[in-house]
Amino acid sequence: MIRHLVLFKLNEGVRRDESRVEAGVRAFQELGGIIPELQVWECAWNITDRPIAYDFAINSAVEDVDALKRYIEHPAHQAAAGQWREFATWVIADYEF
């Protein structure tokens, strides 16, 4: 199994309640029901306000590297990530478990 973690930081001046951010969250929330490779799909806002904390997180799992590649290339994933490029930056970690 491959764990795929993504942590998002909203760009300076961007608020969670902006319509574009809310649309981006909905786009990610829907991926779990759209992309068959996703065996685990969780996404949510961070609940702490520590200065080093990121704002939004995705925790997911797929079967193997090929499934990860299919997930990343899936049009719904590409569309959702494209929305977030407009207002956030992120870091990613993928590891086997």
C-alpha cells in the first residue's frame, strides 16, 4: 500500500470562507467517490492555529505505485488540484506501508 499525504497552505490573504476555496474543498471531498484507486480518502481543515501548521490536509491510500500514478493523472484529481493552485501551495509525501 502507498500512503499519499498532502498538506496545503493558503496563500497570504486567502480565507477559508472564500467561494473559490469552498469550491476547491468540495472538489477534493468528491474525489473519494469518483476515483476507484482510492482505498482511503480523508480531507479536512486543520483545527490548530500554530504558526507552523498547514491549513488543509489530505490523507489517502492506494494499492501500489501504478494506482498512485492513475490517481494523480485522473482528470478529476487534475481539475481539483488546478483549483487549489490558484490560492494555495502544498507539500506531498508518498510512502509504502
